[in-house]
Amino acid sequence: MRMKVRTVAVIGAGTMGSGIAQICAQSGWETRIFDAFPESLEKGIGRIFEFWDKGIEKGKTELTDKEEWSRNLKACNDISEALENVDLVIEAVPEIMQLKKEIFIKIEKLVPKHTILATNTSSLPISEIANITNCPERVIGMHFFNPVPIMKLLELVKHEKCSKETIHLAQSIGLQMGKTTILVNDVPGFATSRLGVILGNEAIKMLSQGVASASDIDTAMRLGYKHPMGPLELSDLVGLDVRRDILNSLAESFNDESYRPHQLLNNLVAEGSLGRKTKKGIYIWDENGKKERNDLPK
């Protein structure tokens, strides 16, 4: 297995996939991004360039930086083209186990024998994905956080068959991306998702019970516990549907109904209020930020 990463493929051009592709390009690697849906690929590339343009406007980056990073980035409409002779693949498709399995079966057939295969999942078992392949030792979880270019944490998830070489390379990759890595075992919810969704679910329960307003609950955690973001605004940022799915997965994995999403969370998802990505969740979101909702579903 080669220990030098030169070429990376990112599978999935949604919010997470485009963010991962962006930091890979900024890290100096030839980065190919693929999505099965052309419109999603176009939107993903658009998000990357919008981020770079805003950085230039704010004086945080230079035009020459954008030009250099752009040369490293290539949009691919064909997965075979994206995977040709890559050193690292990072899959970032929706949290659907069957979909991830199908993609990993396809990836394994198209990449060299040295390629590291990573999945960006916040809750699905890595071992189940790894064991569908003939090379589980080269499969690892790389859980990024939204927004990927800004958040410094990278949660690496190792399963029983993951090799030490794969772990060390993943840690090196994280360092080159400018991330701080933590290494956790392959248990439901890992470390971050398990803690995060429990806090968020309790905050939603408190909101439903009228303990305090959404903004006051968030302020309590920001100022009282020095959290950079309150649990309710963070839930909106992550996506309420994502939070709901993780909670249900934990409840089933541990056979513990205390992990089930609060009914308010279920009702918000049912009405299509998923958070910032739909401009409406626990809060209403616009270009000026967020404001309280007075029409939360019961």
C-alpha cells in the first residue's frame, strides 16, 4: 500500500461531499468529485466556488489561491473516470446502508489494490460496509462535520478488520487537511453523534415542554457551557431528518427506546421543516441568519 496520497475521489456532491472535495483540493491533491445526478454535481461545484469567492471578498484568501485550488478540482459524470488510479476514495452519499454497500462494491472493482476506501457516515456501522468488500482492511470511517472547510474535527472510526496502516494513513490525511483527528471504535453513534443527538433531542423536548424559547435554550449552552453553537441551532444546521434517523438507529442498535426522537422532531421532519437546508426548522433561516418560529407543530 502506498503511503503517499496524490489523487482523491469524492463520491457524492451534496453539502458534505462538496465540502470534503473542497478541502481535498485545498490540500494540494488532484481531486475528482462524482455524483450520480448531474444537477447535484453542478450544485456541489457551485457551492465550492461560492465559498472561495466569499473568502476572497472577505480578504481571507487570494485570487491566486482560488486559481490553484480550481486546478486541483475536477467534476466527473462517470464514476469510472473519477476512480481511475486514485489513492483515496471518500464516499459521501446519503445515510442509506444499502446504497453505501452498492457503491462500495462498485468502487472496489474500479480502484487499485492500494486505495484507501473511506465512508463519511455519522452513525452507520463501518464493519457492515467493510465486510461487503474483499478488502475490509482498507476500509475506514471518516466522519467529517458541517461545514467541512471550517470544522476542525475529523472522527476516524476503526472496525475489527481495519489495518493499522489504514488507520495511520487516515490520521496523516486528516493532518494534511488541517483537521484534528480522534480515533473511536465502531459502535453505534460513534462518540460525537451519540452525544450530539442526545443533547439535541433533550433540547427539543424542553422546547416542546415550554421550559424556555429556542434561542434561550441555545444561549444557555453557548454561554453557560461554552458551546460554540446551541443544540437547537446545531440540529437545524446538521438537518433534523439526519438527527431523527440517527436517534432511531441508536434506539434499534441498543434496543433502548430512550433514544427515540421526540415527537416534535418527528413532526418537524414530517412537515418538511428540516433546518437550514429548507430555510425552516426549529428556526426560520434567511440571508440575515435565524429568527424564532411561533408556529412549531405540536
